[in-house]
Amino acid sequence: MKILILTPYPPNEAPSQRFRFELFFKHLDKNQLTLESQPFISPQAWKALYAEKKTGSKFRSVINGFLRRAISLFKISKYDFIFIHRELTPVGPPIFEWIIAKVLKKKIIYDFDDAIWLPDQNRESTVWRWLKWRSKVASICMWSWKVSVGNEYLADFARKYYENVVVIPTVVDTGMHFKGVRNQKSEISLIAGQAGRPIIGWTGSHSTLQYLNLILPSLHQLEQNTDFEFRVIANKDPKLPLKNYSFIPWNKETEIEDLATLDIGVMPLPDDEWAKGKCGFKLIQYLALGIPAVASPVGVNTDIIHQDETGLLARTTEEWTKSLRKLLEDESLRAEMGKKGRSLIEKNYSVQSQKDNFFSLFKF
């Protein structure tokens, strides 16, 4: 059977694609499937997408993306399944999705991993909300043959419009990229900081850096009488006002090695509807490397963090301070939680554990 994968971004670039479905592609032959991938943004345009003063290039890349989608309609007939991740176009109504489902009568498998039907209340203008046409998420669910989502909160939304919904969590490859549990810093080449000083860390994109403000008061309290370093791994430096702070620019080639320098991972989130749609990828990365984590008890975080087993849940400033201090002061506890966390990821959030679930999407 032949599959056409239609994505927003080029292959092997965006985390939402790499860790939701691209890791499964090496198992295609065993499942007698072949695929072709077509992104909205070309690899060349991707490089300039976030560059400053490139408005003209960005506009051209969007126009080219629409043209690419239009051309793809003439090739649709040769495919058995059309796999759509998030949306076919970043703005406007779901015209292409409607044509594929209703005119060309193709089987759509619709996949999303965020609450993309919700507006960003803090950062979106009225015009942008109109352009995004977020109601299209519900429409595409109704037109799909199957819907694939990252957690039960997203599934509850999708089931309002279509019953054939499959929950497939975001995964890591514990057999290849995330090999072995990181138990001792001596195994890792430290980029910054001094040996023996525990490192609390966070990884993510510039769009979620704001969540670090939720735990800054706790970090300030801790640094008054505790020796630790706080490390951010991201595509933008937030320059946090902390005594011992380091920043590592995110790099796809070294992301796992950089993460492995952490002793404790954190995932603060506000308790709102958008955050409930998150799939806990930071936690999955931390735990896959045997790094215990402290997280806000929001959404899927409570499925990944088992209190006092794979990490700790904290809501208030006092709880964050207490939880981080507990892990900072007890290396053996960190190691014990790290092993249990690794086991959880291997069981529920790995390619090996979810590949059959993923390929069931393409079975009648």
C-alpha cells in the first residue's frame, strides 16, 4: 500500500514530526508500506523561516507551499492513504482537505499533537486568529477515515466529531538514539558547569520559554542556600537572572548528548486548556535518559510522572522548591527515579512499544 505524508515542515526537522511518526518509518518494509513525503515548507525555505528581516522570503515560501499543495492533488489517485499532520496550509480554510476527502474520496489519516483548535490568548491578534481558521480542525476530523492524537485530552476533542480515534503518544527510539541510562556525569563530556554540582535543566523552543517564569521564584529561593546550576537548551537564550546559569543552543546533532548532562529535568506549565493538550515530550526525553523530573500536574504530565517513582509533581512555588531541593540533595534518589523513568518510557513511550499501534492506522 502507498501512503502520501503531507506535513507542514520538511522531513527530519520539526520535533512534532520526528517524534510522532517519522521514527516509525524504518519499519515500513515489515508492514508492506511505501510512502512519499511532501512538506508545505520546502527544505530551502525552512532555513530562512525564522531568520530576521526575511519577510519577502517567508511570503514566497507560503505562496510556493500553496502551489505545491495544488500540484499534489493531481497525484493523489495513486495513493491508498493520505496522512495529514496538523494541517495542509498554515492559514485559510481546509479547502485541500475537503477536496481530498469529498471530491477525490481518499482515506485521510489525520494526526495532531497539540490543542491546535484553540487560539493563543496571549500572543495572537484578531487578524491572525481569523487567518488561522482554527475551526478547520473539527472539519478535518469529520472528513477523516481515522484520527491519530497524542493524548486523551486531544482524543476527547476529536471524538466530538468522529469516533475512530487512536491515541498514539509521542515517542523516542530507546533502542538507537536514547540508548542506555545516564547514571554518572563521568560518562558525559560536560559542556559547562563544574563536576559535582547538580544541574537542573529545561529544553524547548522559544515559544515556550515563558513557562520558565513559573519556577523562577523557586529557583531564586533554592540558590540562596543550595549549590546547583540551571541550564537551558533551546533555540533562544532567555538569559535568566540566576547565579549559576548556562545556555546551550539547541542542535539536532547533539541534542541527546546535551540533555544527558542534566541531573534533573523540569517541565513547568500553566493550568490552562492549551497546556492540557501538550504531550509531555520534555518529560519523555528526560526519563528516556534516566533523568528524574519535576513537572506541573497538568494534562499528560500526570501520566508520565508517577509521584515519588519517576519524578515529582509540583503546583505551587513552595512545592517546586521542596521537590527540587529533595532531588538536589539526594543523588541516590535521582538514580532510583531515573531507572524507573527509563523503564516507563521503554514500556509506553518508545518506538518499540508503539509501532504496532502506529501501523494499525493503515489497516482496514
